[in-house]
Amino acid sequence: MTRWGGPFARRRGDRSPAPVERAATNLPEAASEGLVVEDHDGLLLLRTPSDDTLTPADVADLARSMRTDEGTVTVIAGAEGAESRSFWPRLSELLDSLRDSGTESVQLVMAGAGHDAEDRPATARRIADAWGFEVRAPDGPPLVVPGGSLFVPVASTANGGAAEGGWWRFAPGAKPQPLGPRSPEPSWQSALRGVPSGTAGGCVLEHIPAGLLVRPAGAAPAQPGDLYHAVPVDPRRAAVVIGVPYGEDVSAEEVAEVLGSLPQEARSAARLVPGGRRDVLSLAQSVSDRTDAEVEVLTGLPLVAAGGPLGTYSVRSVLAAPDGTPTWMPFVDAVVCRPPDESGRARPPRVLRWTPPLPGPARPEEGVVGLTDGWQVTVTRAGLWVGPRGGPPLSPTARQVDPGGPVIELGMPGEVMDASLWPALSGLLGALAPALRARATLHVHGVSLDGGLELRRLSAQHGLRTLRYAAPAPARARPPAR
């Protein structure tokens, strides 16, 4: 994400559209640059030539997302723009042209432009009164979130509390109205306004761009620049992130309490996301049992990653180290936990979204890809499982997820693995990215007749992290592959 770290806007001395007079001393080097007004498909960006705070991808995402409100023109003041000598004259000219063209509403993306005080009216208020626009502006520095949304983090007060942060609507001569911390406003934003700041068990709730973060009171809070602020906003579904690294002590009762504070529509659409080092699948299943409702749980943080065909970008579950460094992308993106059936029998989680590890004939409903006539690979939340075709179904949720890397499970306990497996396994390992192989553990369940020679050779050839053997089981013969 990108943060606007620019200073608070300089307030104008009167309500006329005349530019403010500013001292020419002690200005940074950027102040001597001119300003450029860039039009990106209706999104107006006012910045100095050298200001590269916003990347081309940021600008493209913002232009696409801000297009949803056809009646409002978005004007972005670059991080260095407000320090330029020509900033206020150029902004005044731009506002004049918008007014002359019939524009009635402007979103001003400028740090602190919506911060309104009794003795110091907000920049947005002064623009609204002087130009007759409705102006939407943030009361703090906005973050550009991947995907093209803008988020205003909650600011801390002098006594350690949290001040209301977000976007405000200023109409000429009217009292400003709070809009919430996200722009564009997702359908669930209003549902989060009634959420308490904490749970009965002592956990704290924090707003992040994609929804809410639930953490123990003594754990480290979310900070602009961390991965929680890089999760894209889903316009229809809020994310509830559970825990932070070294602060995962969040109970199912507390998560159910958070979901229970949401209106029905937002509650049924919410997704549970792991925020710490622990796998939260068992917690999500407990929440499903308690609420008697299906609960979607992601395997990792949903981030924009180059995980699509030919390196295209998409939103995928990503696992990370405690310091926030992304480690690997699991093949199972999300599962749905289900409450017991009408007879009270437990139902296993259902795979909702998954990514094949390699091209080939697949059974989408089962997460299975054929390798050869005799072998297949099943995606799991923890990695992969290579087993015989026609064998017993394998659980995609049996093993806990390890942020350190995937586990590739091999064979069935006590079953002999014949020589037809080795080319299939080598092809699968070769299809994985080298960085993923370097983190992978090959966990052997089956029985190798050559004493593990071929397994050691393949592990070394493909650079696997570890070759691990399960506890031995009685060997069972298996029919030769056809």
C-alpha cells in the first residue's frame, strides 16, 4: 500500500477562491518545482514532476475504483504538491474549471483536508463554501490500498485513546457528516459502525481496510504499512482477521460475539482470516458450530499476488512469517466450515476455492488433478498429497497449515509405492516454483521398496527443504499400475 505522508493542508485565509499567500522561505527543494495536472480517465492528479509516491499501478487502480461514483470528481494532491509554491494557484484554477463545467461534488484526496476544528475550519469546508461544491475529504493521511481503495487509519489521542478517523462530507454552509474510513464505501461499511471496540473476553477490535482485526488487548496493534493494511477491500464482504503474530489468543466465543454484533447480511457474508502464526480452521469450525451457520475461512491473508497464469496478478491467500515477510501461497485458498447436519453428525469442511499445482485433468469439486493413469495429486490446505488413483478420498484439512512452507504428502500408510510413482512425482516437483520447493517438506506415508534411494535422489534434485518419514505401518501390496 502507499501512504500519503504529506503535511496537513495549509488553510486559506478567507473564503474567496483567491490563492493563499505563503512565505517563500524555508521551503523544501520540491517547492521550487512546478505542478502538473494529470487526467487519468477522469481522476485528476495534482503533483510535482518528481513525485513518484503513487506508482502507475496505484493510479490505474484508483482511476478504476473511483469511477463508480459518476457524479463526483476525485482530485488527488500529491504528497509533495502542497509544499510547492504553485500548489494553491493551480488548485484554485482546477476548482474553477470544475465549477464552470457543472461539477457539484469533489473528493479531495489530501492529508488532513477534512480535519475540522472550531478555531480552524477544514480545507474541505472552505472549498465547499467558496466554490459551492459538496466536498469529501479525509481527516488524516489516507492510505492507498491495493485494488484502488482509500483508507484513513484511526488516529491516537493524547490520552492514548482512539480518535474518530475517516472521510467527511462538507456541503456549503452545512455541518460536516462522517462517512467512514473507507472510500469507495463498501456495502458493509455501515454495518461496522455498530461494532464495539472490544469483546467481553478482553480482545480489542480494530478497523483495517478490509474489515476488522481481532486481537488480545496486550498484543501489538495494527500499523499503517503492515500486511493487514495491504488486504484489498472486497466491496461485498468484510474480512474478520483473527490474531496477530505472538498475539493469537482469541477464542471462538469472542469471534462469534464479533459476528453476532453485525447485521444478518454482513454476518453471513463475513470471512475469517488468520492474522497470526496459528491456523484458525478449528476455531472457525467451533464458530460454525456455535452459530449454526456456514463460515468461510481463508488459509492465509488475501493479498494481491502474482499467482495467476503467466504471472498475472490476482487476490490469493498468502502465508507470512511473523515479521510480515510473505512465505508461500497455499493451493487451497478457502474452505467453508459447516455446522452439524440434522442428525447432529459433524460435517467436514468443504473446499471452496483452490488452485491446481500444474496443468492437467482436474476434478474441481474435489481439488484433484491427475498425474498419470495410476497417480493423482490432491490439494490440501497444508500443501499437496500424492496418492493412487481410485484410492480412498484424502482430507484437504487434516493437517495444520505451516507458514514456513508446504507439506507434500506421499502415498498411503502401509502401501507400497512402485516405480511408476517416481516420474509422476518428479514432474509435479518440477512444475512447482523453485522458491516453493525450497520451503517444501516431502512427508512419506507409503513404503518404498528401494529403501528410499529414489526419494533421496528426487529431494536433492529438486532442492526440497526436508524429507520426512511417517511412523512405519504394516506394508500392503498394491496392484501394479496399468
